[in-house]
Amino acid sequence: MVENVVIIGSGPAGLSAALYTAREGFNPLLIKGVGSGGQLLLTTDIENYPGYSKIAGPELIRLMEQQATQFGTRFLEGDVTKVELNSKPIKLHVDDKIIETLTLIVSTGASSKWIGLPSEKNFTGRGVSSCATCDGAFFKNKEVIVVGGGDTAMEDSLFLTRFASSVTIVHRRDAFRASKIMQERVLSNPKIKVLWDTVVEEITGDRKVSGVKLKNLKNSLATEMKIDGVFVAIGHQPNTSLFTGQLELDKDGYIITKDDVLTNIEGVYAAGDVADRFYKQAVTAAGSGVKAALRVREHLSMLSFEESRSKH
Ligand code: NAP
């Protein structure tokens, strides 16, 4: 059996693509990896998804899945280990099976890079976050640190000054990597302090984060700091290793798209953070999933037109 459309990834992009392709009657198959759901599963409460004044990330994903299922989406839990995008139909190796499909939507998302401390993992969602836009509002009048020295760290720090009483950037070097204008904004903001040449060695607390252990890399001085929140902003890693050598990727591994969702291979579309180094919001990911679904509709109707013409 050859599928009409397979979607890889079960974040808002994949689930929105599933909803739309299901309502078109394409009977989509969505492959979700183990631990699926994307970055929303790391978010406690969402206040910026239109239509919901407040909803937990996992609950929003659950509702999206329910809605996609209602119209006929089929879900398969499994790991895609290999793809053959240039074959016709497209071949996907999922665990020990091969799935063939006429079209494919890649919505494998991007994963935040983490520092790699065991304590960071323990406190994720309890004071440690990698998404200032999602979680910043929960730190009203609290003291937070932001780890990183790139544009994301600058942007997150500036955003967090709206809520937090103080924001301290902890950066491992003595210069930021961020663009000049963002650096200037940060360095001229009286609410933001910078600890240069410093790394976080441990995050401390009981049920929630209450402090960090820091180390200055130049003089090896260890210090402790009381804080309520740790925002890790050391970059994102698009989940595209599976597609290397087949889909065109930029230097950081994001899928290069044309007209928002078209990839270099006909019938293969990219949606959500896997192709988005800028917006990275649940609602923008959902929107791009919809665009990919509409392109699938266009492509499938072209294929069926060609097939019926070849029969006459
Ligand atoms: P990035 O530019 O790669 O910066 C990551 C930062 O995290 C660097 O300062 C890096 O330190 C630090 N870092 C990396 N690994 C670390 C670790 N293990 N421990 C401590 N620090 C670590 O990532 P980004 O800031 O997410 O930006 C990604 C891209 O998106 C960039 O091209 C950026 O310009 C763009 N962007 C643009 C905007 C905007 O224009 N408004 C906003 C956000 C992002 P080093 O400097 O020492 O390497």
C-alpha cells in the first residue's frame, strides 16, 4: 500500500498538517517518535496560543492529536531510521518496516541545546526553561539568569526584563557573539547585568530552582548566586540529521525552503521549526503545517490528473 501523505513529527506543525490533510480525505499517517510532541511538552502553561488564555503545553498537544484523529489521522509510534526521498514513491524505513508514500511532510522540529548538567534536567519546568517567550511571564518580580551570548540570549534577556526584577546573563567568554545592535540594547538596559567568562556548574534548589553554582573560567573562582529561574539560550539544533545529503540544509542544519514549505525535492515539504530559525512559535509552526498540507493537496491532485490522463 502506498500512502498519500506521511507526516514525520507530532508537534503543532505536524498535527496541523495532519488535521488539514485528514479533512481533505487523504487518510494521513503521522509518525511520532518516542517522547514525541515537540517543545510544547516542555512548556508548563501557554498564554500566547490564540483562543486559549491559558493552557498547558501537553494539553494543547493532546487536543491537537484528538482533533486530527477525529478526521481520520492514523498515528504510528516509531523511529524513522532512513529515508529515500528521491525514490518514487518515497520510502521511509521505520524501525523494521518500509513505508511508501506519494508525499512527505517533515516536521521534526528543533531541539534546544542544553548545557548538559544533571541538575538542569531535574529542574526543567521547575525553574529551568529554554523558552523565554513561553515561560517568562511566570517570573514576575523574580530574579533570573540567562545562559548564552548569542542573539537568542540577548532577545530572551530583553524580553525577560518585562517580568523579572533582575536579569543576569551568564556567558562563557568575554565577548558576545550576538549582533551589535542586540548587544547595545542589552548592555544599555539597567535591569540586565552580565557575568563574563562564567559558566553554570550546578543548579540548586529543593522543589524549584533557588540558586546556581558558578565558576569564572579566567580565575577559577567559584561563587553561588540566589536566583529563581535559569533560561538556557545557547542555540537550537534542527532535527535534520536524517535528511542530510537529500534535503538542502543551511549551514546550521535547517531545511532550506522556497515559498515557505517547498523543499528541493518535489512532494517533500518542511513545516515548523525544522525550517524556521526565526519565529519558532507554536502558532507559526501550526500555520506552516497548514501551508504544507495545502501543498500536498495541490501535488496529489496533479498526480491524479496525470494518472487519469495517461489512462486515456
Ligand atoms: P548562537 O548564535 O549559536 O549562540 C549560542 C550562544 O550560546 C553562544 O554565545 C555560545 O557561546 C553559547 N553557548 C553554546 N554552547 C554553550 C554551552 N554548552 N555552554 C555555555 N554557552 C554556550 O545561537 P542563537 O543565539 O540561538 O542564534 C542562532 C541564530 O539565530 C543566529 O544566527 C542568530 O543571529 C539568529 N537569531 C537572530 C535573532 C534576531 O535577529 N532577532 C534572534 C535570535 C536568533 P560562544 O559565543 O562562546 O560560542
